[in-house]
Amino acid sequence: MYPFTPGSYAPRNGWYVASFIKDIGEELLERWILNVPVVLYRKENGAAVAIHGRCPHRHFPLGKSQRVGDAVQCGYHGITFNSAGKCTFVPSQSNVPGVYSIPTYPLVERGLWAWIWMGDPEKADESLIPTLEEIDFEIPGLIPYPFETMEVDGRYQLLNDNLLDLSHLSYLHGTSIGTTTDAETPEVRDVNERRLSSRRIMPNTDMTPVLMEITEYRGKIDRINGMDFYAPGFHAGLGDFQVSEGHERAGEYLSKGRVWHAVTPSTMYTSLYFFAMTVSDLKQIDRTKVIIKKVLDEDLLATIEIEKIVRRMGEAELPKELMIKSDQTAVMGRRIMQALMDKEKAEAQA
Ligand code: FES
Ligand SMILES: [Fe+2]
């Protein structure tokens, strides 16, 4: 499916964010991931688990059922599954057929996020999850904060494309976090087997509209903006703003922050989007939320509107995209994803 080859949807062997850790508790939390219903909850001993979300009897959603201790009892006819997915109780009969067990999924809590592995559990290697060090999670004076969980009416790769091409800051975010310099500045890329990294170094440049809102300073700034993509769905970004040379406050940070975007395929044409960012002062959260909402709404608008065009025209009728120079990182990101899917397909046929 667009923008991948026909039949390619998403890599399954990879860690995706299923939820912010803070949202997993005693209550059953239903999430669709890779077109599969999943139920997340925390057992009585505090461990978070992820089990399949469809009752094998009549397809009732287990996420809309109830807990009995650490087990989940289907809300329709009462068949019960433990947290390991084993069926433990069928109300109308004394035997419990083995076929009634349901899948469970490896789930790892790291940083702000609960990471799920929906593919072959044998391949669920925790070392593939970005480390906190890699994503600059622990910077003294900066507090990581889980801002938003969004269900987006658009296929996940539209969000990945968006995050892999920050030239859009100049236009989509021209009244918030971008200036025309973003699109004019060439990227510096760095690629290794774990991540695809891009930076825009913008010395002696104009302030962004949001920066003008949050600081009194007026003048030129040195700005670094960038993003590191960890396939299949995590983007760790940075935005540093310093007073430029020639000013008495030269070198002072006006703002410094890390942002983390997690993009998870939900259904075929919808996505889960988890946005987190550092704050230097928790008292500023409400004000920051207002600024962030405007920026995220701009990205969601692009995603949702492109999805509409693709769906309405139909993929068979959709003309090929016309690429420009600034697409290079996004194209590399798509190639990484396509290669992961091709590898899985080849392994499944072997
Ligand atoms: S649908 Fe779950 S017990 Fe019948
Ligand atoms: Fe954006």
C-alpha cells in the first residue's frame, strides 16, 4: 500500500510504542496495533502485560471485558484467559480446550514508553529498543514529559514521512516553530544500522514565532534542529536555540529541548501517535500544551488531508509523487521500512 509496494503494510518484527507507561494500570486498555486488537493492563504484582484483544468464541472485544484477578473474563459469555493467554475457564463445560488460548505479546517498559513486539516472539530482542542514552533522555535540568496520545485518521507512514522531512517547518509550521531558513538549509545526515539521523545547522538566523512567544530576547539566533529515526516507529528530535555571536548574551540558550515522537500503525489507515517532550519547569506544562497543540494540529491536518486524497483517488489512480532535493531523508526512511517488510516476506516464504 502507498507509499510502499502493493501488499506491504508495516514491519511486524520491530518494537512499537503501545502506550505511555503512565496509561497502563489496573483497567483494561484496548489498543489496535498492526490491525490487531490488543489489551494492555498491569497485573497485581505491577508487571504490565499485553494480550490479544479478541475472544476466540464470538469475537467479543476483551478490552471491553473485565478482570478477574490477573485474568480477563470475556464480557459476553464469560470465557476466561490468564495473563499468559491460556484459557482457564469455560462456564458451560468442565474441560478447557487448548485451542482456546490467545496470543500474548512481549512488552518492555523503557523511558516513558511501553514497547510492544507484535511479530515473531522468538525474535523479540530488547537490545533493538533505542536506549535512553541514545535518545538523550536524561539531560540535567530537563524533565521528559508524556504530552499526547493521538489516534490519527491517516496511515502511519504519513507521520513517518512528516518527521523525516523537517523542511515542512517553514510552511506547515510557518506561524509556529519554523522560519523559511528551515527549508533553505541543507541537511547533514548520519546513518548507521540503528538509526537515520539528520540535522539542520542554522547559524545567525531568525527567531521562530514560538520562540518570540516564550522569550523577551529579540535578535539573531544559532539554531540546530534535527531528528533521529529508529525504525520502525520512533523519532528522537532536538531543537537548540542560542543567542548568536555579536550580542552581549552570545551563547546563552534561549531554549533547549528534546522531543520524542512514536508512530505506531493502528489499523490499515489509522495510526497511534505518541508525543513527548522535555520541559524545564513543570509549572509551564499548561502553557506548553497550548503551543504544542497548535503544532500537532498542523501535522495532523497534513496527515489526515493526504490520507483523504489517497483514499478518494484510489491507490491505482494515484500519480507518482514528484520528488525534490529535500526528500532525500524521507526516501531513505521509506527504503529502510520497505527493506524490513521485504525481509519478513522472504523469511515467511523460505
Ligand atoms: S464471545 Fe467471548 S465468551 Fe463468547
Ligand atoms: Fe511537523
